[in-house]
Amino acid sequence: MRWQTSRFTLDLDRPLVMGIVNVTPDSFSDGGHFASTRAALAHCEQLLREGADILDVGGESTRPGIAPVSMEDELARVLPVVREAVKLGVPVSVDTYKAQVMRQVLDLGADIVNDVCALRQPGALDVVAAHPACAICLMHMHGEPRTMQRAPMEGDAVPQVLAFLRERSAVLRERGVAQDRICWDPGIGFGKTVAQNFALLARQRELLADGHVLLAGWSRKSSLGTVTGAPVHERVPASVAAALLAADRGARVVRVHDVRETVAALKVWGAMQSAAGPQERST
């Protein structure tokens, strides 16, 4: 399987690690740590030394209960980082749902649009459909960040997430976007209960039937805190475990804060996969 991006065709024979670069003062886990351009770029370089395959730059927190930021503020945070990050030799993803932000970061050479709203905001679909090769990550979110955890979705999450992602992908394909540019993210923690999040992990293979690249974003999420009792900065072991389980169930990209630990765990898993016979391999 391959994932086509603006500048790179990514080989997904092994799971790739997407390192998180939050250029925000208020993200749930590392808000304010990398809010300056200099700090964010130093963090990018550190993540690459630790083994990140992709950098994911975000200028607006989407944690539950958060208020949106203006387009001007988001651009001021993101553009200087993307302008330099695209020189580092790896794909650069930008976590945004705003069409104007998408347009400007793609003009700078960004490779992937990572959209929590799955291109439902005004103009977003037009921007990516007009681009010749950018990759798109479509995420499922029930509701919107300010209120999504007050009234999470009801019922079996798996078929609902699958139906939504299929519908959004069909819209993209109707606009001429090839399937190898499209990635799916089930949206762990975005308007879902703890039980629904873990059902999506346990039954993750059901999301692979259509052949799309699957991204898993469990890193430091509150569901991990619920089952372990660990506060956000003590969730590294749980985050690595969730990333490994997601990879074992077919995720080709894992989006993480803790790159070094995740890379090491995936190397162990990969060695086991290589040593196993075809019938013993999990994916």
C-alpha cells in the first residue's frame, strides 16, 4: 500500500510514525511548549532524530471544550513553521479545517491536509480537490470541539464511523481525488465514549475493508487516562500500547507525541512480524 502526498509517495509496508508539533498555547498535552517558531522547529528536528516519518503541524487546539481561534492567529502560528519544516526532507502535514490555511500551507509545499472536520467547512473541499497531489486525512468527529463530549454519539460507533468516512471519500472521488491520496482517521476521543473508542480499536479491521490508509491517533487521549488512572503526562506507556495495538490491527500511520518510544515498540513488533510465518502474521 502507498499514500500519495504533494512531494512524496509513502511506502506503507511498515507503519509510519507521525510526530505531533503543536504550535499552540492551549493543546491538552503540550500546549505552550512549542508555541514559538524557534521552539517548534527545534521540536521538529528532535522528532526526526527520534525516528518520525511525518511531521504534523497544528496551530489550533481541538481538545474538548476549546474555543476556536481566528484564521489570522492560526496562520501567524503555522506559516513560519511550515515554511522551514518543508526543508527537512520529510512529509509535512498540517492539522487544520480552514480553507485559507490549507491553501497557504499547500502553496508553501505542505504534503498533507489533516482535517478534523473532513473537508466540511466552507471552501475546504475546493482547495484540496484543486491541488494536483496533496494527501488528505479525513477524520470522523461527532459534533464540534466545544461541545462534543457533552453529548457523545450513541449506539455502535464502528458502522457510523465507517459510513461517514465512506461518504466523505465518495465526495472527494467525485471531485477527481484518487483513493491513494485519501487517509481515514476514526477520530478517537472526538465525540465518543470511552467504550466506543475502545470498540473502534478492537474492531479496527472493519475500517480496512475499502482499502484506505488508516491513521490512528491515541496519543495521551483521555480514554487512556480513564482506564489507567494516569494524568496526561504519565500516559506514555498507555499511548505506546495503543499505537502498537492499532498498528497490529492494520493502522498504517500512528500519530503520536512520544516518537522515540513508539518507534522502538514498532521495531520490536516489526521484528516479530518478519520472523512469523504468513499464518502467524497479524496484518
